[in-house]
Amino acid sequence: MEISSRFVRISFIKANFDKKRLEIVNATIIDHDAEVGGFDVEAVRRALRRFGKLSRYKIILSLDPVFSTTVHAAVVLMRDNGKEPVDDADLDNRIAQGIWKLYDRERAGAASKMKVSDLDVLLADVKVKCIKLDGHRVVNPIGFKAKAIEIQFTQTFHSRPFADVAQELLPNNQPVLIGEGGVLESDIIARADAPDSFLFLNLMPGKSSVFFSNGTDIAHIDSFRWTKEDVIQALAEFFAVDRETAEKMFGIYLIRQASPAVIKKIESLVYEEFKKLAKHISSAASRLNPEVIYVRSFFDLPEFIFGNKFRSEISGRAKILPVSWLALSEKLGFIIKSKRGLDQESFFSPLAAILSFYFLPQDDKINKIAKRHARWLIS
């Protein structure tokens, strides 16, 4: 279930993890505007009823940055008795310390991003990705000596108001994974392409968001109001036409079905609007110096986005690459199928969420400890 600032999409996807196969079966979309009264809970409830008994399904929530904050981050804890082997009690205590330390560190930022008070930030989910002892990754730390224990967590926060709505929609079906959509998608990009660092630019309806990964940490960096609508508005104003006509002009430009003079004029206007997008990207790139900037868009992009001219508008030397779901799924060894009329590329977000669930540890001993200690923080 994907909840963005402009729509709710409920996707029915069959997963066979043993054979590494995913099949997109069905989907329904409910339009809304999160900044104008939120989404229609009753409309979403009616849509969910079409899928029958929800208890039959594993439910994954992929959420907009305004509704959730997911961080992949490490906490390093020092041991006074570094010459003593780690035992069960020590590991239990360190996981508890790490959960609280990360929660305390990230809560204020999550509150600011979701525009709620600190008291309305709730922990929705927590998992341990891996543990390192003195910099060396181990499957089970019990019995090993170490001065430092590094625990890499995935923690998701959401707001109390959203938690109340989620509880109303799914009262008896605790989701198996709750995550911020852009972070879930960045996680899959990192697992498939694995550059040392990258920005992920998500061009969504209503706004755009930027996420950053450096191999260990993954987090939301920025969201800003820049969308396809800015481009359409610029064309409508210049040519003195309505938005519907401007939309058609943009489509004609993308497929080059006009005279060279008209194409050149439209591209000039479109490029000026995309330069505004470049300024937002450049702000993040200058601070974080990524190797790659991945771009995923809900609308077709002009060819110049991946060319040298547009690249020169952005600080640093990062390559700009499109996100291809087909390429990612092939690198991860998954076969994706879909029913007729369902475009796989448009299902990048729910597919990435399912694979994030697949790759994260679920029922191992360490995560059972984490769940137990986080229970009092989880809504």
C-alpha cells in the first residue's frame, strides 16, 4: 500500500521468494491532496474491501516523507570490558541502548520533517541490518571479543495522527513492514548498483524529494515544490494557451513531432524550468558529493536530463542516470511479471518495498531482541 501526498495506491502483488518471482496482479488508486484535508479514509477503506479478507495478505506500507521518516544508520557502542567475550546479556543490553540512542538522535529531525511535535513522533518499525565488532561484520556476535559494537539499524518513525488513521484502516493487520518510500527505493538501488554514495531524486506528483545513501546510512535529504506542473504552467503562460493544450505541447516536444523551430522554442522554455530543479539537486550534491544521481520520475523526461549540458548545471562530478526497474530486478535476480495493462516501471515503489522486506532480517534472534526492546516505543 503506497501512500503519497497526492494518491493512495493499493497493489496486489504475488511474491514467491523461493523462486525469486514477483507478479503484479492488480492495483487501485485513490487521488487526494495531503495538504488539503488529507486523504479520504472511507474511500481507501472501500478500496481495501475489494481485496477481500486482509488477513490473507502480508501488508507493506510505503509512505510519503510527510507521513514517515525511515533512517538506515549505525550506532557505535563502546565496551569497557573489551577483553571479555560478548554474551547474551551484553548483546541484549547493547541493542536496547542502540535503539534508544538512534531514536533520541533522529526524533527531532523526524518531527521537523513531518511537521509535528516531538511528542507526536512514534516509532513504527525497527530492524537490525547487521552487527560489526571492531569494524568486522559478524552473523552472531556471541562469544567474540570486541571493544566496539557497531549496530546498523533501520528505524521508521511516523506521526501520531497518521498512526491513528493507519490503525483505523488496518485495525487487525499489523503491517510486516512500514517504511518511507524513497528510502525503501534507495535501499534497493544500493543493493543492486552499489555505488559508494548516491543521491536518489524522486519526481512525484505534487513535489520532488531527494534521498542520500553512502553505503551505510540512507535518509531523506530534502523535499521541495517542483513538478511537471511547473513545466506545463510555463508553456501555458508563454504560448497563452490552457493547461490541457500546454500538456499536449509538452508531449509533442518529447516525441519530437513538430518543426525544428517549434521544438527548439519549447525546449528552451522547458530547460529553464528544469534549471530550477537543477538548483535544488546542486544544493544537496555540493554538500554530499555523490558519485551518482539517480532520477526516477512519474512523468516522461526530456532527453537533456541525462546529457552533459544539464549535468553542468549541478555541482560536483556525479553521473546522472535513470532508474530502470528492469535493470535493478535483473541484477537482484528477480523475475517480474505483470498482468496485461500494468506497466512494471510505474510500480517501482511497491516492488522496491517488497524487496526491502525480502532483504531485511525478519525473525532472527537479534531482531526479536530489537522488537522486544522497541515495543514500548512502537505505536
